[in-house]
Amino acid sequence: MENKLNSNFNEAYIERLSKETETMIANESSSFLNQPLTYLKEHKSEFIYVESTLFEEIGIEGVSVEVDDVFGTYDVMLGLKLQKKFEKLLKEQLNHSLHGDEAKFDLVFSHDDGLWDLNFALNYVNGYTENISIHEALQLIHQFLTTLVHTVKQTTS
């Protein structure tokens, strides 16, 4: 599992989109991930959407990242394929894993698609600093979500 946490996102599908209309601005190559994370602060009207086999392996189709207009945090949004029965464990693990007085998350089960809609601020994940690249941010998100899913599944087995 260790090499997966250090994996790169060279094969990722990457889109830049308008926050207002959700229309695609550009389909990006993996070299876009070398941009600093602050790119999103400088382009607040945009968000990025990333699909990767690294996310699919842990039950996530894709991840969106944007800067919150009010709080200025880097918000991560995704759908997580886990059964509804894991709600209590998911909430406990998120409360335990996100650090800081302002650390919050939104977790809602969608009966329509059977996914957990999860939103959290990257700012409260261990290892976060603002001077990382988008690639490093995706690695941090992947590591955080891998640990979350693994811990929830281990606890129930």
C-alpha cells in the first residue's frame, strides 16, 4: 500500500470548470498538477475535477477541489461508495482525522445513487500546507481517503 500513497496522477483525467456554470474551461494534462495549490485562490471562479484509478480503487469516482468563497479553505468534494450502515464509523473517523478548531465536514447519504456525498476542507488534513502543488494536494487527499476507507472497513470486519 505504501507505494500507492506516493503514487502520481500521470494517468488522471483532469478538468478545470467554472464554479458558476459547471461548464468545462479546459481539459488539462497531468503537467497542470505541477501548478501551486494557490492557483485555485488566484482563480476563485474555477474548480478542478480529477478522476483517477487511484481514487476508483477506494470507491471514489472523482474528486473536486475549489476555494471556499467565504472561508478561503480548499474544499474537497466527492462521492464515496460505502454502505449507509457505515455512517457512525465514517463520522467518528472524520471527527478524529480532521484537525483544528474550525475543522468541519459535510456527510450526506444519497439514496438515489447509493453514495456518500462528502465535503471537507483540505486545510484540516494532517500534512497540509498552502505551499504545495496541486499534485501534492491530490496525494494528500488520496492518502487521507485511503486511510479513512481502510479504517472504516477494518473496524467492521
